Amino acid sequence: RASASRRRLTAHPLTGARRDAKLSVMRTVRIQDLGERIAEYVGAAEAGETVSVTVEGRVVAEIGPARHAAAMSDEDVSRMGIREGWLTPAEIDWREPMPDEGPPPPDDPGITFDELMAELARDREDR
């Protein structure tokens, strides 16, 4: 029965968040209290939690999990960005082919470089 009550927890494919995850309150510690319990806060950071360090009520630092950005894949960086709120997921899956939106626009040859330079010279004659 003990194993029956344990479900396999899967992560969301974009955010990496566990499906049973709940919003949690970030821990805060005063700088004066940090030293005596530093091992506890580093352990929390190792477990993925971020601990805010305050001085006179202002957050001045955060202790959190190590970020190894150089070793992270593009997908990992995307997941982290979505989780942290600095990246918004696309509404369209760009890996899927785009629907046909009609014929391509007609060819517009425009003007040649020499024609452009001649026109530019004419425009500058007035100055």
C-alpha cells in the first residue's frame, strides 16, 4: 500500500515544474541570523529553494541553487526563463509547419544600385 500511494510525479514539459507543485513562500533571513544557521540555508538552496537575506528589512542578497548557465541546454534556459518570469512561451509551436497564407507577393525588382545612387545625387543637388 505504501508504494500505491506514491505516484510518479512528472514535470510540466515547458516549465519543468512538478505537476503537484504549489506556490511557496520564499524564506527570508536577517543578516544577523544568517551566520548561526548558514548550513540550513545552504541546504535549502541545494534543494532548489531561494532564501532572501535582509538588512533592516530590505532584501540585499539571495542564496539559491547554483546556476551553471554555460552547461545548460537551450531548453533548460527556456524552462528557467519561463519559471522565473523573464521569458514568455510562444503561443505558436514554431516546429509545426505554418498554414498556407496564399500566393507569395509579386516580385518587385525595385531599382538598381546605380539608379539609387543617381537619385540620391539628384536629391543632394538642392543642398
